[in-house]
Amino acid sequence: MLFVLSLIARALARPFAGTGDEGSKDIEILVLRHQLKVLRRQVGRPKLRPVDRALLTVAAWALPRDRWSSFMVMPQTLLRWHRELVRRKWTYGRGRTPGRPPIDPEIEGLILRMARENPRWGCVRIQGELRGLGIRVGATTIRRLLRHSGLGPAPRTSGPSWSEFLRAQARGILACDFFTVETAWLRTLYVFFFIEMDTRRVHLAGVTRNPDGAWVTQQARNLSFGFSQRDFPLRFLIRDRDAKFTRSFDEVFKTEGAKVILTPVRAPKANAFAERWVETVRTECLDWTLVLGRGHLERLLGDYVAHYNTHRPHRGLGLATPEGSEEEVSAGSADEVGRRDLLGGLIHEYHAVAA
């Protein structure tokens, strides 16, 4: 290998023998070019500063085209630099944001005040009132300001919103539904439950393999005994159109003064509270457990429902529990917080340890 390299070196040096400094310079240029090619294979694209771009552009203009092989940039790159300079030349200065000037904050506050104090006024009516005060604002600007502030178009009601109205009406509304659980032996079990929309409190009615009309009606009777002792009456019951809900089932709640509301066909969102609880119990409990049988499932759901009603915080209740807590106990430090394991350690409950 060394012999071959020596022959290549002698062959490269022979044309420049006897030429003195000129030959040495040519060999040096050849070595530099080769080193540049090696560096191009190893180093990524370098970041050129404006000074570097200017120097390379001037050198390309002075150097003959047949010598451009020593450049680290292509001729297309030089043309692209020139196009960028031309584009910057014809770019106008941005001294002001395009469009209409922003509205004065005091006028904006006056518009919002008029909108809140006069919910039946539209944007044109507010525009006319402002013009009477010597203030000229376009109707489109007023409309955009009202929508941005959440006031919306006229008429704007000063009463409760839809969410506040439904939350107030949820007292005394009960929803029920079924969901299925597959055991480890591939047997299907049906779980029947009720949920109160006001407090999100869940009532586990029962678990069975054959949910016929008589069984469902008996579970409704068992639940109605507890509701008859409540401070507020049961007003509505929401259920789907399953054939298991017979007339005798509806009569149990009608005798309590409640009205049965049927959801539309194939519309699970109409019973959203029940559907959401089914997703919760599956995500937090059933998807992580192999159910062996009916007794096992009843114990699992019993422990989980107790945890759900008494300890699990609910986002829709302001992070309170469905049954509510009597008082908040604050722990002095992190060492004074204990842990209680449920469902074999699948769920943890934390509480303050008594001193």
C-alpha cells in the first residue's frame, strides 16, 4: 500500500519538478482543493454571514468561470442571494400596522357599558347613541367588539345562561341505563344503575345475567323507597327505549310524581350523564380487572361506587364529591398524609392522619 502511494506522489510531483516556487504553489493549491472536498463530505452546510456572502460574490466576479470549482457554493446560490437583495430593496417600511387604527380604550369601555346596561340594543342602536355624543364608531367595529367580549348580538338576556339554567333544573332529575361486562369465562353480565344529575351520585341497582322486565321493575321499587324519604321530590326520569323498561317500570316512578322522558332513538348523547359515568367506571376500574363472576363484579362495583360518591372529586361539582364533604381537614406536612388502597391497590385514597 505504501509503495502504491509513493508511486502516486511521484507521478503528481513530476510535472512540477524544476519549476521552483511556482510548482510548490500548484501542489499546495491541489492539496487545499482536496482537503476542501474532504471537509465537504464531513461538515454540514455552514452558516454564512453577510460579509462572507459579499466576499464570495466579488471573488466569483473576479475569478474565471473555469476556476469556480474551488467555491463552496453553487452559481444558483449566488443568484438566490441577489434575488433576496432585490426583494429587500422593494420592501416598504412597516411603520404602522395595516388596517384601521385601534379604538380608544375609553370609547371601548363606553360601548361595553351601553351593551350591558341595555341588553336589547343592537350595534346600530349603540352607534346612533354614540353619534349623539359626538363619537363616530362603525357598526362593524361595535359588533366585533361585542362578540369579542362575549356579549353577542341583541337581544342579550340578563338572566342565567343555558348551563346555569340546566344546572338549576337538574335538582330532582334521575337517569338510568345498562352496561355490559364480559367475565373471564366470556359470560355477559348486565349492570343496572341510576345517577342523579344534580349531585352526580350513583346508585348501583343490581347485576344479573338475565335482565327481564320483572327484575328491572323490582330494582326500581327498591330504589324508590329511598327517594321517598328525600327532602325534594323526584321530578323526571330519563331512560332510553330499551324493551326491558316496561310499563310497570314507568309506573313505579309515576306514582312518586315523576315524569318519564324517553331519549331519541340511537342518541346516547341525550343521556350524557349516564354515558359519562359508564366511561369513567370502565377507564378507572373495569378495564384493569378480570371479572370472575357476578359476586366478584358486585363487590368491585360496590367498592368503586362508594369511592366515587364519597371521595372522588368531580370536575362538574367544582372538585367536590357527589355526597359532599363535611369539612376540609388540612395536613400540617406531607408526612401527615396517609393512603388507603382500594380494589387491591388499583385506586388510592389520601387523607390527613390524625395527630
